[in-house]
Amino acid sequence: MMVIFILFRRQLTAYFFSPMAYVTMVVFLTVAGLSFCRLISQSMEESLKIGDLLFGSMLFWLMVIVSITLITMQVFAEEKRSGTLESLLTAPVTDTQVVAAKYAAALVFFAIMCAPTALYVVVLRLFTATLEGMDLVPVVTGYAMLMLIGAFFIAFGLFASSLTRSQLVSAMLGFGGISLFFFADTFQFLGHGGFGSRVLDYLSSVQHMVDYTQGIVDTRPVVLYLSGIVFFLFAAVKVIESRQWK
Amino acid sequence: MQSDTDKRMIQVSHLTKRFASTVAIDDVSFEVQRGEIVGFLGPNGAGKTTTMRILTGYLAATEGRVFIDGLDVFLQSLEVRRRIGYLPETVPLYPELRVDEYLTFRARLKGVPRRKLRARLEDVKEMCGLNDVARRIIGQLSRGYWQRVGLADSLIHDPELLILDEPTIGLDPNQIRAVRELIRNLGRRYTILLSTHILSEAEMVCQRVMILHRGKIIASDSPAALMGLFQGNPCVVAEIFGPRDAVLPQLKNLAGVARVSCQVGSEPLAGAGSLPAWNRFRIEAVRDEEARAAVFDMVAQNRWALRELSVEKRNLEDVFVHMTAQGETNGDNP
């Protein structure tokens, strides 16, 4: 446990040592802020629910996907390229500890990156005339789902990063894979309306967000994402281990 | 039996590592005793790095077993890694950290308790000469310091065994000298296995050298013994002033002399064998001491002159070329 914490702290500080972390955060928050403004002005004409105001913008989700790709692409690829993975994995630490620590660090960085968007809630509260106009349940469930989806995408991104020593290859794999998951419902035509379509619909993050931002709590996506996280982290550990039997 | 195992730091038996299409290490067995400085010598691609990676648990062997301090590297990997300080060939460091920060991170990672941390840090910085750069950012250090930080990292948890992969590669001559000196000093406290493709380095630093070629150990002995083993009969070189036609038969008749050859002298008249001139003779003897004394006596009796009488030194380079060339021929005719 101690080892995981040491590795976690190193990884998290590594994010803040690189300019990429700040650029990612600034760009993400700028775009998220602008699309929030756009939704606010849109709400002058038609009434929008609070969940839609916070999470209803596709641009916001595009930035989430891009940011997660950037956060995760270097994690293993860079250490492989520079060879530091060798000194890391010949220290008395297990491969599982390394993956767990790096995952936790990426997740915390993602949470830090998203945290300032919570200010939008304060802004909304200040400008909402009546108390009953503000329902906090969709806010809480919405953020919970954002974190859960983010956690799953990060696990996938780490897996993509473990496959290669090139950050660009890792980024493309991660971005492609995450996008397919996120927009899985748009591929429903592949299932010809049958069982396949229902599976794709079930996988789609867009559908989950629509539910959760309305305060509807469904346990199925929770199970889906948690098992997905476990699966891809396990796969990443196995890929790291594969140096042993290649 | 127990004390026997205690003396062995590394025990490798029938180690084989196959990659998809190549055999990197082919049925290698060796032992390293506690306190030894052993060098792996071999051309690039001989299997040095792969062997070291298996010893440190980074790669798994295809066949064979490796014990470090009596522990199986595959089954008790973490225990083994605590006992090993490993410096990979590329010396991977995090360039954005300061030297102190990096060493602290590595120390904590390798389980150095917090209360001992400061003392350990001071120790290795002192040993590796890093006190001047402790607050510098690693990415801005010169290659020599970079190497020393890597070495300090491998020492930080006070391991029993140091495994150093090409520790002097890419350094300038002064830095090489400093690092070799450092390794020799470390040899008093640690068991060291290092790899190199520079023969003089192995000769200077190591007590024992293992020559690795195409994944096999083709020789293992002290540098001196290796040189003695493969230079054939010891040779004496003598430069004698006298008529070649007279000197040559007399040299051949000396006791203990196996073969004599004459290298044409540098003097213009050396060509004429019957006239006295400076000639260089290469005398292959069974035992060099006797040959030298006998040569001197012979020259004195004939009242010729002598301006050089030396034992021809061969270095590991010759041994190495000799042995690997042999391997080459074997490889061509399987």
C-alpha cells in the first residue's frame, strides 16, 4: 500500500511538472465554460434542465474524451520509450502496484481538472430567482456519472498506453476506442434493431448521461463501468507482464 | 552445504532465453561468489543485457533457473529485487526531477525507511560525488553526472549485489577513469556483476571475466589466467646486435626454446644475414623466465649487444578476438 502511495505521488507530481497538464486544464475549462455560456443563452428561449445545462453540450464531452486521451497516452508509452519502465519494474514493486498507482493518479488529475466546473452550479444558484428552481439531485448524479465514465475511459486509455512505446499511437488507439464506447448508440444500425442494437444502446455513455443528468439512477451502467475498469486495468497489467513471456 | 550456498551470490543453471526468432542466451551456467567483481565481456548482441535483465527479474527465462542469495528470481522476485542494485544500460532517469528528489523517490520505492533516508542519501551522494549537483535538475546534467546518478540510484537501498550494464558507455576518458575507480571502491563492499565490451576495462576492474559470445559463455577466469591460457607459449622478444645467420641457430639451440622467428630489423644492413646488425627475434619458449636468462647468457658469451629483452604481453583483446573468431568459424559450419 505504501509503495502504491509513493508511486501515485510521483505520477501525480509528474503531471504537474509537465506543461501539458496546465494546457490541457486551461483548454478544457475554456471550452467547457464557453459551451456552458452558450447553453445559458439558449435557455433564455427554451427552458433547459440543470443537468442539461451542465452536461448537455457535446463539445463538453468531446473535450472530456480528448483530455482523457492526453492524460493517459504518455503514462506507459513514455516510460517505455525512455526506458524508465525498466528501472521501475526492477525495483521491488509488482506490476499490479504500478498500474494501480498510475491509474489512481490519472483519475485524481481528471477529478482536479473537472472540479472547477462545479462553480457553474454556484453561478446558476446565484442567478436563479426561486429556490425551488434548483434541483441538486441531477447535479450530484450527473457528476457521479461523469466521474464513473471518466474512470472507465482512463482505464481504457491506460490500456492503450501500455500497448506501445509511441505516445501518438497510444493516443490514437485511446481516442478511437473511447469515442466508439461513447457513441455506441449511433452504431445501433449494425444490430438491425435486434439484440445487437440493444447491446450497443446499453453500452453507450450518451444514453447513461441522459438518464443520470435527469436524476435517474440506474445500477446497470454502474456495473458496466466498474467491470470495464477492472477488465482494462487487468489487461494493462497483463500487457506489462507480457515482456516476461515474449 | 549451507555455508556453501551462503558463499554464492549468483547461481545460474542452464539458463536459456529464446525470443520469437532468436536464441539470446543458450544454456548458460555460472556462479558468482560473494565479494567478487565479475565482468561480462562480449560483443554487442552477445546476450549480456538479456542475462542481466533475467537476473534482475525484468525478463523471465525460457528455461533454467537463477538464484540470487539463495532465492529464486522468478518465484521470490520482490525479495531478490531488494537485494539487487541494477543500473540498466540506458541509465533511465526522470529528467524533470532534481537529483535529491529522484534519489528520495527511488529510496522510498525500494523500501528505505524514512528515518534512514537522509543518512542513506548523504552516503550515496558522497560515494558517487554528487554533492555539488544535488539540487540540480537531472535533465541538465552532463552524461558523466547522469551516469553517477544512475549508480547512486542502484546503491541507494544498500543492496548486496550490484548489476551494472555497461557502466562507462558514452563517457569521456576522465569520466571513465572516475567511474572505474568508483566501481573498484564499491567492490570492497558489494558483489558486482558488470558488463562491458571494452576489454581493458574488464582487465582493470574485474577479478574474473566471463566471455560471452552468441549467447554462450566461452571462457571464465581471471583476466591474467585468460591471457595465459590463450596466448599459446609465452614469447620473449629480443633485439640483438650480431650476424643473423649466427644468432638464429644459437637461439634455436637454447634449452626450453620451442620456436624462433626473426623480424627484419630496422637497420639498412639488416638484410645481409652474415653482417652484424640489429635484429628483432621472437622466441617462443616453454617457460619465459628461463628463456630470458638463457638468451642473455648466450649474447654475453658471443659478445654481441642486446638492447631489448622483454616478455611479449598479450591483452584481453587478443584473447577475445581469438576466441570469438573461433566461435565464428564454428557458427559457420554447424
